[in-house]
Amino acid sequence: MAEFLAAAALFVLASVALGLVRLLRGPSAADRMMAAQLLGTGGAAICLLLAATQGIDAIADVALTLALLAALAAAALSLVPRRAGPEGER
């Protein structure tokens, strides 16, 4: 079972790596924020899988912290006003 959880963690890590590419090349702020959300959730998923594999409860606390920070980052982005476009429209 531990091998399966480790393989799942590697799969999630590959998904997060693809999200990192989107974070760096995202055409808009919304794309970048969604990629940052993926990094936070994927990091939390990896931590939870490793906590189950290794049996270390402290890693689960790190996962909860990552999930909370990702949610706060999304809420902070929604509070930032958008910049006007080329014609001055919002």
C-alpha cells in the first residue's frame, strides 16, 4: 500500500510541475492564480500522501497550513481591483 501512495504522490507532483509551467507562462492574472491554487492543493495532497506513507502526523499539519495559505491567496486576489484595459473600461 505504501508503494501505491508513493506512486500517487509522484503523479500529483508531476501535475504540480505542469501547473508551475502555467504559473510562469500564464497569459492573465486569473490563469496564474489558478495555477497557484493548484500548487497549494497539490502540495497539500503530496504532504497528506507522504504523511500516510511515513506515518508522521506533523506532515498532515503542514498540509493543512498549505491549503489554508492557498485559500487566503485566492481571497486576496479577489480583493485586488482590476486594472483598466486599453480603452479605460473595467
